[in-house]
Amino acid sequence: EPEVTQTPSHQVTQMGQEVILRCVPISNHLYFYWYRQILGQKVEFLVSFYNNEISEKSEIFDDQFSVERPDGSNFTLKIRSTKLEDSAMYFCASSENRAPLPNEQFFGPGTRLTVL
Amino acid sequence: ILNVEQSPQSLHVQEGDSTNFTCSFPSSNFYALHWYRWETAKSPEALFVMTLNGDEKKKGRISATLNTKEGYSYLYIKGSQPEDSATYLCASHNAGNMLTFGGGTRLMVKP
């Protein structure tokens, strides 16, 4: 069964460093998403991406974040200068459809980012 | 800001017990309600996507109902098994393409 994959599973970085989190969405999906979950809190939406551009973003997704689909398969989230509060589990998701159709989103296993 | 709430936060049941959890969500601009099952270190697994008021969906021993007018959904597990132990997440799709998640219900089934 097709699945979303993410690498690495765990990333440890120093405050101020740049990190790139990688995702391979399901191959025939067109809509891509990043979410994150800070320990003990709810899963939060960051950004959605379609046709090589951002279609929606939350208040969390400020100028230090960027997303890219550098080739036909990868979808990346870059954090330019990490802060302690960026420590979280980052989930990538993809879907075949978008609203108003029910957009069943398929999630990867997550990358746990620890900023020291 | 949309608020999706789940209760209870955690639940311990004995093997064989039936159980249910609640998800409440905003009913305005509603598109769909998603249920996911999430085991630690694995991907959240999609269980149901529900769109219509009165919808009932079933997958094996797990079923869900939806009331869009009052903004709630119930997830039921019949005859819980230890392998049902997981966190059950609901997420509301109200506008755009983003999902707004509840805090999850952590279910532990004791053999």
C-alpha cells in the first residue's frame, strides 16, 4: 500500500542552525501539507502546497520557514534559524483531492526535531 | 481560531469492553470530519472521513457517527482488544484544506 515517508526520523540541531526535513508523498497525490506537534500539545497545521506554490499557511509559518518541491518526488520543509521552541514532531501529509471534496490526508511517521 | 475538543483525554479499559469517545468541532463552514488512529513511532492511520449529517461509518469493530448540526462525532470500539491501544485523533476540515486537530484520546486496553 502506498505510504508517505519522512527522513530523518530524528534530527538534533543547535539553536540558530538551519534544518531541512524531507518527505516523499504518495506518488499520485497533488496536495502536500506540513503539520507539527509540540510535546503535550495538539497537532497544528503549518502549510499546504499545490502546483509548486503555497496555498495556505498558518500564523506559525513565518519567514524562517519555507517549503519546496525540488524534484518530482520530494517535498521539503526548511527552518532557517532554529529556535528552542521549534522542537516538535513534524508531520508531512499528502492528499489526492482538496476542498470542497473530502481531502483524506495521508500522514508520514514524522520527524522529531530537537533544538538544543 | 477553530477549536476541536476530544474527551476523554485517556481511557483504560479491559479486553472485551466496548468503549466510545467524543469529538466536538465547529459546525460553521464544515466540510468533513476525519478520524485517525495513531500508534507511537508510526504514521497516523486514517480511519474515517465523514461529511454528511447523520453519517455512520464502520470498519471492523470500529464505527463512527457524525452530527454536523450540533458539531460532534462519536467513535465506538466494540469488544476492545490490546491491539486497539493507540491515540485516536479527530480533525475537522472547515475551510481551505487545513485540518484542525483535537488533543486526542489515548486508549489503553488491558489483556
